[in-house]
Amino acid sequence: MFPRLHHVRTIPGIHMSSSHSQSWVWLPTFALVFSVLLINGCSGGMKPTVAPVSAASFAFIANSGSGTISAFTVGSNGVLSPLPGSPFPSGAGAEFMALDVVHKFLYVSNQNSDNLSAFSVNTNTGVLTLVPGSPFATDALPHEVVVDSAGKFLFVGNQNSGTISAFSINSANGALTPVPGSPFAGVASPFGLAISPAGRFLYVNDINTNSVSWFSIDPNTGALAAVPGLASPTGQTPIGILADPNGKFLYVGDHMQDTISGYRIDPQSGGLTRISGPAAVSTGCPGCHMNTRPLRLVAHPMNKFAYVSNVAANTLSVFNLNNGTLSSVSAPVPTGQHPFGVALDPTGSFLYVANKVDNTISAFSVDLMTGMLAPLPGSPFPAGGTAPTGIVTISRH
């Protein structure tokens, strides 16, 4: 059930993972309201009728048990339908994924084979095609993978090597080339990665030292430069990590402490300042509902809400975001067994959760005013593979 840890220290109860690249497309207000009404129904408790619809976007699921990527159409009503030819082979322990939404490439870290699979995404059909040279070698036990917003560089944390592999992306075919100096040291046991929206800074969770470090990114080469001697303390076993869409705040899920650490980002240096008061950790947040073992975090494209999967409680926590502070929207929402990856569709109208143990995808409509969730008809959907852990979405073009 758990991914291999090799020779790193054992962490009781840990269920490894995190990932979070998204593409955001704004629809007219009418379209968004219509989609919400279609799912939630009108007043009086009407049950919606699900009719066949064309794909509005595509969802891709990393199945760590079967080493495959499942592909689905996401209808305008949010319902998932498997694509012909799915699942697509990836690699042993496929788990974390990142999209280059500029050039339409999908990258998957295969933790049991120490490499990255790279696919070209046909955004009309959703079909995945391996790019030339795939898979690309990393150091030992690659975990979270991130791509900068310009689609120039890719970074992956290698837990067992204590390094970060950095690659430049060929914009024509998606192939990866190591940047000068890669892999980079400076973090004992890198796990979760987040990149600032402007692409200037890379943030890395260290699950051995319970801290988050940051690096500047050379805009020309992609080389990393660590900030000497600086690392901000977190709670125990930081795994999930999220930079808000405006690049002002960073949030870290403290897996073994059942908390969320919040930080303010210095726009010039990229430095982190722990937010004092209720946003710093969930246990000090009046009215905040947090369950055991927070794992992955995702922000709504409107930057008003955040969602956190609670792997040991089989729930999802829903928070308001307000100038870096967190407050609960509702009690935790039930999911399937061992929820891992969390993703919103590109419009922010629907949310999906990969449930590792029961091989399903929980699907919800999102209230765009409150952030609250309601299960979609037919949810949960079969994941199309074993041990689903990662999920990303991309718009259809």
C-alpha cells in the first residue's frame, strides 16, 4: 500500500505524496452558474439528470500500483468518462505529475524506477504520446515534480539522494535536458516542491529536518542557487506544499502533526516569514476542521479557497483563504479510502480526489461563492488503475 522508502528513516503511518500543476481558464459567468445549477439542481431538492455532454477538459490519473496513467474526459457537467486507449503505460511507482500547460506536455515521476516519463498531450482528444527520449533518468526516489509557468524548466525532488534534478524543456517536443549543475544538493530529504507563480523561486519540503528551504532559479539556465543557511521550520513531516496563485503566501501540510504551516513570501528575496496567529497551524485556528494526516493541498483558481486531503481520515478539508489566513468552510467532506491527489478542473467548477486504497476518484461540484462541495452523480468513479495517487486536469482545445 505504501511506496518504498529505501534507506530513509521510517515514518510511522506516512502515505507519501503531493502534486498540483493546473491550467486555469475563465468561463463567462453564465457558463459557470449553469454548470453549478446542472450539478446541484434547482430549489426544492431536484435531482439532476446527467445527459451525454462533450468534453470540457481532460483529467489524468497516476496509478502508482499499476504504473500507468488513466485518461478521462471531463464533461461540462463534471462527470468523468474513460478515454479510448486508457490507461497509458508510465513507469513503476508512477505518482506525481506536472503539466506544462504552455506547450501541453505531461511529466510523471516514477519513484520505483528512478526516472520521469514525459508525454505529449493531444488537447483535442486527450491521447498521450511518449516524447522522444522518455523516460528521463533522475536520482534515487523521485517524488514531486513541478514545471515553471513559462514551460521552460522542470524540477523534481529525489528523496533518497538528497538532491533536486533540474531540466530544461524542449518546447517543440517536450524532451528534457539536465540544466548545468544538476542535480543540486542542499536539502537532506526533499519531498514536496512548489514553484512561485513568477518562476523565480523553488520551495522544497525536507521531511528529515522538518523544514522548508528555498532556491532562486536562474531565468536563463534554470540552475538553482540555495539561500545559504536559511530554512524555515515546519511541523512534523512536511509533505504537501502550495504556493498561492498570487505568489504572496506558502502553505505546508505537516503530515505527522495534523497541522498546516503558513508563510508570507518576500517578493524580492523569496524568503519566508511564518504567519503568526490562527493561520500558522490548524490547531490554533478557531473553528478550523482538520483531520488526521494532511497530505496534499490545492488552491482554487479564484484564490478564495483551499482544499486538503486527509489520508488517514478519508476526508477533504475545505478552507477559506483571506490574506494568508485559513478558516474552515465546513466540516470535512467524506472521500474514498486514503485520499491522495486533489485537483480542480480548469474552470474551478469541479474538484476530484484520487483514492488510493479503493481505486476510485471522488468527484464534487464546487460552490463558486462559498467553496463548499457536493458529490457529483455517479461519484466515485473507477480510477482505471491500481493505487491512484496523482491527478491533474487540462482544458480541451
